[in-house]
Amino acid sequence: MKVKVGDNVKVLAGNDKGKTGKVIKTLKKENRVIVEGVHVVKKHLKPGRMNETGGIITKEAPIDASNVKVIDDKTAAAAKKEEKKETKAKNAETKKAAKKPAKKTTKKESDK
């Protein structure tokens, strides 16, 4: 597993796609990681010895390690700018291709 505790990661897939956070815990046997602020679930607790009132708590649940990518703080901004440039270039190409009409092939009538 390439992800370690303390790494800043970006979520690549799932409901939290695009979110970034810090890895809190890694579960190596299950190939999962717990990321701060990502995949937050609500857990209902019954009253017991430790928690006399019970209630609902929110906590981060593990996500698969293949769905996260380690990012550097220094290169994250540069990578984001490059992605924008690439998408703008692709959009411009598709617009140019859409505007060009298809060439009509017609025979010249020189027999008359």
C-alpha cells in the first residue's frame, strides 16, 4: 500500500470524489484507509455503561486504498492549473470540429 498515515490524499472515486484530506489510519489487511472528512457516516449508539444517554455520532468510515491518490502540497496547485489548460484545449478542439461542416462531394455537370 502506497498510502501512509499523515499523507494528503485526493479521492478519485465514489460519492466524495474530488475531496482532499489527511489519512488518519490505514487498514493494511483490508487494503483500506480512513481519511479525515471523507466518507462520514452516522452511527446510532444505544445507552450503555460508557455512554449513558446514547445518541447519534458522526465518524469517518474506511474507503478502499485504490480510490485515493497521494498529492503533494507543492505540486497540487500546479497540477490543477495543468488540468484546466488541458480541458480548455480539449473543449476548443471539439468546438472547432463541431463548427466545420462536412465537405460536400458533387459532380460537376460538364456534359451538357
